[in-house]
Amino acid sequence: MTDLNNLSNAARSAAMRGGTAGWGQVGGLAEHIRYMEFRPKRAGRKPKCHCGCGTPKTHTGFANGVCLTSGCELYVRRWVKLGGSRP
């Protein structure tokens, strides 16, 4: 059982809406709630977003507690809202 008190606000909201079955182990199914969080800071160069905007990756996209993508804020927000389809 996942301890909901240790999750971020976005993760807690997704867990409450979608359930915690398989939380942190399986992600990406159609019924999993998607959410975004800030990407952790790392030393060294900042990788660029692959959407073509040229800005650094600043956010990560999660589904069911599993990180599935990362990119600029706009890219990850679109991924959360639209799913896997690209605009």
C-alpha cells in the first residue's frame, strides 16, 4: 500500500482519482491518471526538450507514479492533457 502522505500534491491527486493499484510499478495504461512535476536539478549541462522549442527540460510527466516523459513545461502539459497523441 502506498503512503499517500509522502506523495506530492499532484501525485496524491492522481492517486485519489485513479487508485493506487500498481502505483509506481505500472504506468501508461489508458485508465491511469497523468500528471506533471518539476524535473530534479542536475549538475552539468541541461538537456534540451525534444519538441523543437530549444528550451531545457524542466518538467516530467507521470502516470500511476511512473515517469514516462520529460520536456519543457508546454510539452508536458500537452502530454498530460492530450495523452500520447502529438498535436
